[in-house]
Amino acid sequence: MRLRESLNGGIAQLGTHAIFGYFKKSSLMGASESAAMHNQIFQCAENHCLVIDAIYIDEIETAPARLTALIATLTAADERVMILPNLLHLASLGNPYDVRADIEGNGIRVLIARR
């Protein structure tokens, strides 16, 4: 459980938070593209006044193992946020729009870093 100092100097109990990024590497993704994905996720978090706990990354041959692990981790928290570079990173589980709807239906907020 995290604690945050309130504006009046007291301590407010906020519950557990889970703010994670996720992306799936592609066969053509090099180090600079991977760094760009990280930067997009961190920038999106900053724009929403959030702090990333970690970024889950699936390799082509392991997808969607990290994504399903991330979803399992998020379901245990009070505040649940997943940040993606774009919806295509959900395609390993099916139609990205349907997958997003399923994830959000479980109380996980999905933010898209780049529209």
C-alpha cells in the first residue's frame, strides 16, 4: 500500500497502485525503436501525473506471456493502469479493440501513448 503526503501536510492512504507499461517487440525493432517505446510510455505516464512501476516487454517468440502476466499483476491492485504505445501491441491476444474492451471490463484503465 502506498502513502502520499496530502496538500495539508497529512498522510493520505491511497491503496495499492499498479501503473505498468507494455509493448511487444517486432522483428525489425532495434535498440533505438525499443528506447522510443520506453520514452513514449514514460511520457504518457508523466502527462497523466503517473509514475511507472515497470514496463513489461514481450519478445516475438514469447508473446503473449508477459502481457498475460501483466494483466494478472494488475488485477491485484486497487488502481490499475496499463500504458501501451498503440493498440497493435495487444494483437497477440486477438482483435486489439476487443482485447482492450476485455481488459477495461476488468477494471484496468488502458492508456495509449501515441494516437
